[in-house]
Amino acid sequence: MSKVSACTSSFFRNPERFRRGLWGILFGEEIQFRRQKRGLSIKNAAKRAGSSVEEWQAMEAGQVPESWEQLCAFGRGLGEKKLVMASLVILYSGAWEDGDSLSGQVRHRYS
């Protein structure tokens, strides 16, 4: 099966998961852009965040933080304020599941 048909069939089986994955990739690209703009290596940013290089790489690849604490830690790694990180969650809210997810927590905290 080609990559295109595998992706297409996956989309039709679970479009919600596809949508969240796509938004997650966009969130990760934003994090990567901000890190590179500051001249930080992944290793340095991860150390500042208190996370592993693998966790940081996963986030830049589209795996979004699951908790407010984790989001704030990644923000420290970037040198960003909590409000900036919260605004990124709202901007890329499609990356999180609806309901009691991080995006819901952020909206509750800042509304």
C-alpha cells in the first residue's frame, strides 16, 4: 500500500485523530521556530525545561504537552512567559482533544 493511500484510509477511519495530529505538527513547528530563533539547540532547550532530548523532539514532531506544568516547563526551555505558551495552546487548540484537555484548562485559566 502506498503512503498516500495509507494516509487517506487512516483519515477516513479516524478524521478526528488526523485533525489533532495535523494541529500537533503545526504546534511543534511553532515551538521549533521559536527555539531556533533564540539560537537554542534541542539539547539546551530540553535541559532548561528539565526534560529529555527525546521528549523535546517528540513535541517538535507533534506530540503536544498534556498538562499545564509540562507546558510551562517547555516554556522555560524556550524562555517564554506562561501567557505566551497559553496563547499558543489557544491558537493551536485543535491539537488537543475536546473536553478536559490542556486547551480547556488554559481557556478556563485565562477567561
